[in-house]
Amino acid sequence: MYGLIGKMRAARGQRDAVMDVLRETTGALPGCLSYVIAIDPVDADAIWVTEVWTDQASHKASLQLPEVQAAIAKARPFIAGFEFQVETRPVGGFGLPTAEPG
Amino acid sequence: MYGLIGKMRAARGQRDAVMDVLRETTGALPGCLSYVIAIDPVDADAIWVTEVWTDQASHKASLQLPEVQAAIAKARPFIAGFEFQVETRPVGGFGLPTAEPG
């Protein structure tokens, strides 16, 4: 599996606009196992996104999907920047459709 | 919902021992919606854990469960420390059993 953990910063006061775009877009994209969008209780313009994909290729391919391209274009004006991003290799746990629990 | 994103550092060479304990423990704990354990491709002793719970009380209660207490005791000798932890408020996305997709 391939994972991403990222913190994005919305332009001042535009967090909900970004969240709305993210929520409209994150349906059943091919290879996407989990895509969780979260606010930060102590940082009003921050958005945390944690993603799990079957593999890196699926994530890369998703960025070319018309609906994802459209979402990126729609959200871009409301995004101030990306503060943090790390790639991970999820190996298991609970709640992933294909993960082995132990 | 209540979320946690954390990076833990295993004692040198003990990452797999910690992962084994985590994977044995993360079954269907009450209120746990997602618990993803991941390695870091560029940091050999690091473990990323991303959690989603129905609420903070469920997470807090889980720490008192006998199986979780036993896991903490078992893993502790193999853990060097916690480098990063942030609380989040997941609001949606894809792949969570109770999340509204948009």
C-alpha cells in the first residue's frame, strides 16, 4: 500500500470552501482505500488529509482523472500552501478494506 | 469524529517488533473507525499511526482496555519515543464506515 499524510493551509477564512471541494471529489477513485479529511482543532485554516492507496501508481493515476483535475482547479484559489507532506507505506491495522488485521 | 496522527520511533532495529504488537492489538476496538499502521520509506525506525475514532471519549476509553494495556506494556521496551502527534477532527472523506462522503 501507499500512503500520504499532509497538512494543507487554506487562504484565511477559506477552509470550508476547500473542504467542500475535497468532500465532493473523494468518492470511489480507483485504488483508493481511504481518504480522510480533517480539520485541526487548534489551527483554524489547516486541513489534514490522510490517504491510503493500493499502490503509488494508483495515486499518481488519480491526479490525471478529469474529476480530480477539476477539483484541483476549483480548490486552488482557496489554498495558501502545503505545510507538511510525508509518504508512508501502510502495512496493516484496522478499517482498510484490504488490510490484514494481524 | 476524533483523529490522531502520530509518528513513533522504535529503538534501533526494533521497528518490526513494535509493528507486530500494533497489528496484534488493532482489532475492532469500540469506537475505532480506522487505525492505519505504516512504515516510513526514508526513516527506518519510524512508524506512522493514523487513527479515527467516533469521539475522543472512545479513544480515551480504549487506553484502559486490558488488551491495549497489555500491548502498551509489551511494546514499550521497543519504543524510543514519540516525535510527532497531532489531534484532528475528521469530517469526512472516503473509506470510513460512518463518514458522509460529501
